[in-house]
Amino acid sequence: MHYDSIIVGAGFAGAVTARCLAEAGRHVLILEKHNHIGGNAYDRLDEAGILIHQYGPHIFHTNDKAVYDFLSRFTQWRTYQHEVVANIPAEEGRAEMPVPFNLLSLRQAYAPEKAARLEKKLMETYGPEQKVTILQLRENTDPELSELAQYVYDHVFVRYTMKQWGQKPEEIDPAVTARVPVFISEDCRYFQDVYQGMPLHGYTPLFEAMLAHDGIEVRTETDARDMLTLKDGKIFFDGAEFSGDVIYSGPVDELFSCCFGRLPYRTLDFRFETHAQDTYQSHGTVNYTMDEDYTRITEFKYLTGQEKSGVTTIVKEYSRAYTGTADEIPYYAIANEATAALYAQYAAKASAFPRLHLLGRLAEYRYYNMDAIVAGALKLSRALVNGTC
Ligand code: FAD
Ligand code: UDP
């Protein structure tokens, strides 16, 4: 079989690119290490018949119509607007507070008079429906707003961030905590994007539909590093020189045997629990911002809308440093000056291979949501086939 292009990874980066190139007439081979397609977005039924996300909860959201339209060719959508609460120990048991911290959270945290005063100050300073990052709010010198910033920092950010990153909010890339700003609004949704929802029948069927094309062959349980060799600006596939495009969506350091040292990541341990009850918690995701070792618990039935009585499955997420053992998956790139410099070394090495393209959350070493990956894959594909897809 002759292939025009080889793609490493069957996640969003690889699958979207494969589809676009195949529609432009290319024969594409996908090599995927796992025994399934979908990358981190893979979902499946568990033993109890509950649809779970094996690599953590995935909620689709975007403002990019082109991305939404492209994916809509392969799935219908279930309308779903994700809401998250922070589980906070309180004198009478536990309190649940909307996250991102918003005007309803504020009214929960303070007595009515003080809450009204703070709300007025927030409105005057930043304006209604505005988002302010916790780091920006902490810079405010007004004594009451500064006290509020400290409250949000203490109750929402510092411990969760320590669990997730092993560092304090002010020590990590500001873009990370900016994902969950203080929101001067009564809107309790986690995302405000125009398009949000879940693939009606799940992510895996979406990937199956996307990859169902005569021009695409998928080989699972195949580590690309066993088949591809990069040498002297040339790429070899199965021993023979390969002159087509190679799109690589795995970790870039592994592609070059970690020759400059490993890029650091955070990995996660997921603990799934099935309970003999209709529902386990009040919202799709509950963040543990004050105590417990896990960062959050997600109950899948909220996300998927699956109706199954008497049983539900949840997942608890525990974050730790990635060490590179075979059973670990690198989930989160750690953005800072040192890692940017290390990544640049690998990117420079990759650029010696004109037909090699690094694409996706791992290959680009970026904290991307799914929609950004799809957008990047559409852009690269169009460039590769001169806009014919
Ligand atoms: P991946 O999905 O990681 O795919 C890369 C693929 O390459 C994998 O299947 C891997 O097995 C394969 N691979 C790697 N190396 C090799 C090799 N040597 N040979 C063969 N195959 C290889 N985004 C959202 O928009 N909404 C969310 O709610 C959301 N939740 C998330 C929750 C968690 C816990 C995490 C970690 C991420 C979440 N994301 C979310 C981000 C989302 O997972 C990514 O944006 C997206 O999956 C990245 O797609 P990708 O194709 O770049 O990478
Ligand atoms: N964060 C936090 N408390 C929360 C929610 C988020 O401190 O209740 C911080 C934390 O540092 C986290 C970042 O904001 O890593 C981004 O959160 P998000 O929910 O976007 O993370 P993801 O879903 O990508 O893991």
C-alpha cells in the first residue's frame, strides 16, 4: 500500500488532519499507540453501562464557527452547559460555591450588606459581565477588594493550584489561572462560548465517523517510534525513505529520544467509582478547592445526559509530576521560560526535516483545548494541500 502522508496519533490533531488530507485525495496512514482512537477524548461504556471519559472529563466549547461546523459533519450535539461548584468545608457541613467565583459566590461568602458593597465596587472598578483574573484582582489596592481577592485566592485557587501543579498561582504561567477568572456576573456557566455541548452519542463515535474514509487507514497499538526514523534531514518509514508529509502529534521530546532532556509534564491518576444511586453530587463537576487530595470529582451522567437509574459513575482526579514511565500519560505541559527554551531546541531539531509537522497539545507543548487543536489541524491541512480541503 502506498501512503502519501503518515500521521502519528489518532486524537483530534491526527484525526482532523487525516480527514482533511483524505478528502483532498491523499492516502493517509495513522499510527496510534493506544488500542483505540480518540486520544484524550476517548470515551466508552464502563462495566456498569455508564459512558465514561477514560482520560478525564471533556466538554466541548468554542467560539470558532468553522471548528463547530467541521465537527458537526460527524456528530449531532447534546446541548450541555457545564457548571462547577467549589466544595468548601463550612461550620454546618459543607458549602458549595459557584466556580468561576461570581456574584452568587460573593453573596454566599459575605453577609448581605458587605456583599452588596463589594459588588458595587467590583462593578465600578471593572464593569458588569467582566472577567478579572485572580492575579489582577490581587493587585487592587482598595482594602475591601484586596480582602476579597485574598478570600478568593484562599478558598478557590491556592490549594487547588498546589494540588494540580505543585506550585502557587503566582508561580505558574498566569494564563493557567486566567482560564478560571473572577466573573462579575450571575452567569454560573464554566464557559461562555457561543457553541458548547457534548457529541450526542459520545466522542468515540465522532472519531469513528471522522476516520471512516477510504483514504484513511488506522493502525492502533502501533508505536510510531518503532516504524519511523529521522536521520540527516530524511524520514524513513519501515526502513525505506518516506518523502511525504509526516504529521506528529505525540510528545516532541520522545521523537528525538529526549536528547536534550525530558520536557516536564503533569500527569493525572484517575480513580473511577461506580455507585448504586441515581446521582452522586449536585453538579457535573465539584472542585475540591480547600481539602482532599484530589482536585475534582466529575459525574459523567450530567455531561452525557445518560438516563440510567440506580447507578452512576464518577471520577476523581489526582495530579502529580510525570516521570516518563510507560504507564503514565503526559497531560499538562508546564509553561515557563526554561521549558520554552527546551521546547525551542526540539522545535529547531524538527525543523531540519521539511516534511515533518508538529501538531497538537503534546507536539506543540501547549495547554490547548480541543477546539484550538481542531482549528490548528484545519489550518495545517489547508496549507499542506493548498486550500483544497
Ligand atoms: P491527544 O488527544 O493526546 O492525542 C495524541 C495521540 O497521540 C494519543 O492518542 C497518543 O496515544 C498518540 N501518540 C503519542 N505518541 C505516539 C507514538 N509514539 N506512536 C503512536 N501514537 C502516539 N479540552 C476541551 O476543549 N474541553 C475539556 O473539557 C477538556 N478537558 C480535559 C481534561 C483533561 C484531564 C485533559 C488532560 C485535557 C482536557 N482537554 C479538554 C484538552 C484536550 O484533551 C486536548 O485539547 C486534546 O485532546 C488534544 O488533542 P491532541 O490530538 O493534540 O492530543
Ligand atoms: N483553578 C483553581 N481552582 C479551581 C479551578 C481552577 O485554582 O477551582 C486553577 C488551577 O490552577 C487550574 C487552572 O485554574 O489548573 C485552570 O483550571 P481549568 O478548570 O481550566 O483546568 P483543566 O480543566 O484544564 O484541568
